[in-house]
Amino acid sequence: MVILVLFGTTQCADAQDTDVLLNQLCGKAEAPNRNAEQLAQAYEKAINYLMPLMSADDVGSRYRNQIALQDIGSHASRPDAETERRTLASVLCRKIETAEMPATVRNWFVLQVERIGKEESVRTLTKLLSSEDKELRDYARRALEKNPSDAAMQSLERAMKEAKDPAWKAALINSLQQRSEFEAAVTQSKALQESAAAMANILKKGAGPNQIVAAQGLVDIAGILIKQQKFEQAIEIYDCLNNWAAEQEQGRNVFFIRAAALNGMAMCDGWRAVEVVTSAMKSDNPKVRSVAVQAARNAPTKDATRALTEMLAELEPYSQQQVLGLIADRGDLFSVKFVKEVLDSDTESVRMEAIETLTRIGGDEAAEALLEIAIDDDGPAQKAAYAGLSVMVGPGVEEIIKARAASGNINSRVVTIGLLGQRRIAGALESLLDYAADDNGDISAAAFKALPAVAGSDDIPILADLLAKTESGGARQNAVAALKSVLSKTTDKDAAGQVMIEKMEASGTEVRLSMLTTLNALGGSTALKTVADAAQSSDEAVREAGIRTLSDWPDFEAVEILLGIASKSETALTHHVLATRGAIRLIRESDSAPLNDRTKLCFYAFEQARRDEEKKQAISAMGSLPNEKVAERLLELAGDANLKAEAGLGAVELAGNMLRTNRQAARDLAQKIRDLNISDEINSRADRIIKGRRWR
């Protein structure tokens, strides 16, 4: 045990030491002065630590470690750090040549050499030009293309002359052309510097039209210098432009120049970007504060974004929203604790933006924060937090939800039980089935509500059993809804129907009636027979449940049964109305059923209707039945004062449906309705049909 404890303590200390070293090499923490040999040792240790993590199974973790190596390269290649740059490039090249690593990691190493390498890396890159790995070979070609040394140019020329494969030769020629263009740009740099100096002198004379033209010219020159990676020269120009524009803002509108300058400075250097954005964010001018956010977005590292993140709680609401949007785009876990500070903002839009930001960042700390809102808050914030938790990704999120669902106060469990289903977490089905059987009605109801997202046809028996055991009113309603949802997705309707019938026969009266009401979600012949028998039962409660279930049946097969119930004189008016309306709905919606059958049954429904309301519904359904007999019947009904409006509307709908199959018959019918002059609306619709256009 002592040995294990000491081993664990040593591992923890090593991890802490490595974290400190990484922060030093990335420039995020103060570092001791190191000579070239000490730097090589430090880089070796950091790379050995990062290398296996860069090929981890978790993509997010892999990406973070890849970016860590990139950040080390960015810091090493800063101005006045030539020893660090050369040492890191040499260590990377040695690893590329000698270390065992996946191809993707090796390619990433070469990409970093492309960003920081000079003459010291040419030998390694030249070797890679002969690699059998085509992708690695191409990474090396592009690295040599960007390498500023003459040796790189010579290496590409030799490879191009020796190349046999036409595609590879073409790629090498393209690299040589790119280098030629770059060298031409270098040749032009003196002219650019002279032009920049002349334009800077013009700026000193005020803010007239000539100065604005000169300022725009300087913006263009600085942009060219950035492309040539001459960041120090570009920053000098941007500094000049920023100072000039700040002095002139009370006069002519030169803000666009200042915006370009601030963005440009941020693009040139990650550390300079921190200074630029923090200073701009303190401005009284809201436009300057907006530029600060955009500049941080354009910066080559996350440091400027992190600087704004640390200022978040102090900003006014509009700037908070802008910074939150930036944080969300960057997805940096570092930001979570700062975003949490504005979750209780008095400005609702800031709260909502903070919730969205935490959703996009993800991770366990963000999940905990949103859970508190989803559990204890109300209104839009609660809904947004719950929606965010439904989709949030990141380490620890699902573990937190599962743990909260299993224990804690009732409100917390109810919310997280719902999330188990929303997120379809592994093992959710088994957990939700257990929670559905809980003695607490709120827990049971929450589980039943979540179950449809994860339950399938195989779970119908256990859902039915749980429904039979559920006594709480809210939980019982949710159990019925869950069972209906699963039944509606079942493909083998007869098999599921048989299961339900067996469960009903083994249950008491109240449970049997609850199960009966779920069968209209299933449909099918087997279930239909059971519901039809119930609809004609001598037991009033059973008959009530049967007719209501049958009136919402999904299959055309139920129409005749419904009309049979509606036609009996002893059928109560309420049940007659339910049956008639259910039949008419199916007649209208069942496009796949034979047209003659639908027509015949629609006429019968009209004849059996006891009230004008149901007759009007039958007339409306006739409009969906393109049939000459229907047209004749509607014209006849148009002569009835109580029904003429509905008959006219049904007729023009019918005429519109007939346009595709019999245009002349459709126009004739529309003309006859038009001649009856029932109403302006019906006349207008008829006129469109007569002109050959359907009314929509």
C-alpha cells in the first residue's frame, strides 16, 4: 500500500511538473532562463509527454494536445527568440526522423516545422521528400516551400529534376513557383517601406482627403507585410494608423482605419493582441469595444480571447454578449468559471447568451452550472438550460446526469431523469424502467415521460406491466402516453396487438380501460376487433372508452364499424357525434382506400348524421373525393339553404382536385357553382378553377 501511495504521489507530481513546463514553453507562465542545451531538454520532455496524447481515442483530447504543441511553436518563433525557435525546430526534426508515432502525429510535427523552420530543418524535410508515404511527402514539400533558406529552394529543385511521377513533379513545380513569387515580394519590400514612410509623413498633416487615401494605402501595405510574415514592420504601420485615427475620431469619420489597425495588430502577434484588445475594450466608444472582440477573434492564439474572458464580469451587457459569442466559438474550458459569473445577470439576454456559451463549451463544470438553472430556475432560462443539457458534450457530462438521476432531491432527479431519455445515454432504458417503478409519483412520471425516446417494440410488455402497477395519477397518464408512443412506432401491429390483449385480460378493470385507450396509437386488425367489441359493450365505462378510442382510429378499416355505431338509434348523441366525426376524418384522410368505397361511406355518414354540424363535415369531406357522383350530390345540396355554403365550398374544392384528371369536368362544375352565386368567396374560388388554376 505504501508503495502504491508513493507511486500515485509521484505520478501526480510529474503531471503537475509537466503542466508547469507546458505553460512556460507556451508563454503562459514565467520561465527560467535556459541555454540551448536546457531548452532542448525542456522541449524533449514536453514533446515526449504530448506525443502519445496527440493520437488519443478521444478526438477533443487529441486536438487540445495538438494545439498545445502548436502554441509552443508560436511562442518559440516570436521576435527576439531565435535560440528557442532553432532549438525547437531541431528537436522536432529529430523526433520526425527517429521516434515511433502514428502518421497523423508525424504530419502534425512536419506542419509545425513548416511554421517555424529555417535552414536547420532542410536536411530532415529533404529526406521526407523520398518517403513512401505520399501524404508525408506532400507535407514536407509544403514545408520546404515556406522555408526561407536558399537550401530549401535547392532541395526542391533537385527533387523536381529527379521526380518520375507526373503529379509529384507538377506539385514540386508549383512549390518552386510559389517560392519565386515570395522572393519577388521580398524584392519589393524596400519599395513598400519607402512608400509607407512617405504615406506616414502625409498623415502628419491632419485628416483631409489626402490623409485618408494615405491611411488606406498604409492598411494595404501592412496587409502585404503580413503575407510576407514581416509582422514587426506591419505592427509599426498599424500603430501609426491607430494613433492617427484615434486623434481624428472627433473630426472626420476615420473609424474604419482604426478598426483595420486594431485588427491588424492582433493578427500579427498573439501577445500584442492581448494588449490591443484589453485596451480597446476599456474604451468609452462602443464601436471600439466591438472591434476588440473582432480583433481577439482574428488573433493567432487564444490569449486575447482569454484576456477578454477575464474582463467579462466587468463589461456592460452588450459587450458581455459579444464576448460570450467569441468564447462560445473558441470553446475553451478555461472560460467556464468566468461565464458562470454572469449567469445571474440582471439582463436576460446576457443570461441566455451565457447559457448558450456554456452549452457549446461543454464539460462537467458547465453541466453542473446549467443543471442548477434547469432545476431551480423558471421561464426562458430554465428551458434554455435544459435544452443545452440535452445536447451538451464534453468530459463528465453524462456521468453527472446519471449520478444526479440516481440520487438527490426530487426536483434534481426529475430533471436529470428527463435528460437520460433526451440524450439517449447508454443504459438509459434500463435506468428509466427502474425509475418508472419508483414509489414516488414524480420520479415515476418523469421516467415514463422520458421512456419513448429510448424504448422500442420489445419493451411493450414491460411498459404494460409498469402501467398496471402505477397508481399515481400523473404517473399513470405519462405511462399511457409512453405506451402509446411506443405502440405508434411498432411495425408488427398484430403481434403487438396480441401482447396488449393478453395484458388487458390479466389486468383489473381500471388498468384494462387505460390499456384500451392506447390501442388507437397502434391500429391493426387484431387491436381493432378488441376496441370494436368494447365500443359495443353493455358496460357503460367500457363502451365509453371503446368509442372514444375507436373515434381516433388510424385505419380506414374502422369506418364501417364507426358508422354502424352512429346509425343505431339507441346510441347516445355524444357517442353518435364521436363515431360520425371519426368516420368522416378517416374518409377524408385515407387516400389509399378505394375511391368508390370512400364515396359510398361518405354519403352514408351524411345520411346518418343527426345534426347539421356533422352533415357539414361530411359535405366538406366530399370535396376530397374526385367523383362525378359526388359532384352531382354537392350541386344538389347547394340548393339547401342550411347547407349551401358548405356545399359550394366542397364543390370548388372538388373541382380543384379534378383539374389534374379532367380539366373540362372541373371547369364545368366550377361554372355551375359560380352561376349559383352563393358568396363572393366561393365565386372567387370558382373563377380561378374556370381559368385552370387551383385555389390554395
